[in-house]
Amino acid sequence: MKRLCLAFVGLVALAGSAAGADLSARPAPYYTPPAFVPPPYSWTGFYVGVNGGGGFGGSNWDRTGSFDISGGLVGGTVGYNYQWGAAVLGVEGDIDWTNLKGSSSAFCAPGCTTSNTWLSTVRGRLGYAAGRFMPYVTGGVAFGDIKASVPGLAGATNDATGWTVGGGIEAAITGNWTARAEYLYVSLGNFNCGINCGPTVVDNVSLHTNILRAGVNYKF
């Protein structure tokens, strides 16, 4: 009986040591660090940038009726955005050198020409922040010149104030840089060219254009 008890105790001790050896041989659990989640992109801040593109639209003289104008533009932009939830509210100003021009010889044998050499806008913007993309609508005041000329006559230039409305999409591309594509409809109204465009004709001259442009901004 005594030998039986000793044999049982020995078996228990052997089993315990084997279990301990088995536990010590198991590898330590692998620790997986939490995945890095970048903070949400914020559109809040001041920015400056450059833009360029082209425009097409029309001009109207009383004597000729309407005709097409078109040309290119390039300039600079400055603005500020404030993001509140998914809404982005902003104000933006820009000024562009332009080469918008068109002419008509209908009832104007030498050719009546309308041109625009600079264009500036001050606009509000309302955007929707979809992460690093922001579609937006915009509208405000437009400024620019309307030049009316007829060969052999003095012609006239009017610095006009009008309005603009449009929209676009902007994307955060890398670091503090963003890129955008934008459409604006601009109306600069009309002015009376008077005898500068013809001694016996009084002409009201108008200009409106559709602007398509792209830009790159740096946000501070």
C-alpha cells in the first residue's frame, strides 16, 4: 500500500513538471499596436493661391446686337475658411489679368470691338467638407473694365461693377496645399459709349462671361 501511494505521488509530481514545462514553452502573446488614424482634415484657415483658365461669353451693342467674346486669364487668390462640422463658410477675393475680346461688323463696318483686360471678384463661399474634398457654391460682387472701340474713333473704357455666381470643388492634395476647379458666371452690366464710338450713334455696351479656371492654394 505504501509503495502504491509513493508511486501515485511520483506520477502527480511528474505530470505537474511536464505541464509546467509545456506552459513555459508556449510563446508570449503577440501585441498588436493600434492602427494609426490620422486626424480629420480641417479647412479652417487663411490661404493664398494662383489661378488660371479661360472665359467665353457675349457683348451687346445697340447697333450690332450680340456677339461672342472669349480669351484667357491668370491671377491670384486670397481667402479665409471656417469649418463648423461638415459646413465650411468662407470669404474670397481674386484679381486676374484677362484677354477677353470679341467684335462684330454688323451695322458697324470698321468693326465694333468689346474687350476686358482685368477682372476681380469678392465672394462668399459655402462648402461641404467630405474629408479632403469640398464641393462648394459661391457668389458675390464682380469688378472689371469694359473697353468699347471702333477703328478710327476714340472708343471708351468703363470700370464696371457687377455680380457673379458659381461653384466648384476643392481637394487637399498634400501638406498645406489644395487644388480646385471652378466655374463662375460674371455680369459687368453695361455703359453708354456715346459719341466716342460714333458721332451719330449712341451705343449701350454690355459684357457677360462664363469663367472656367483651375487653381492651387497654400493654407496657413
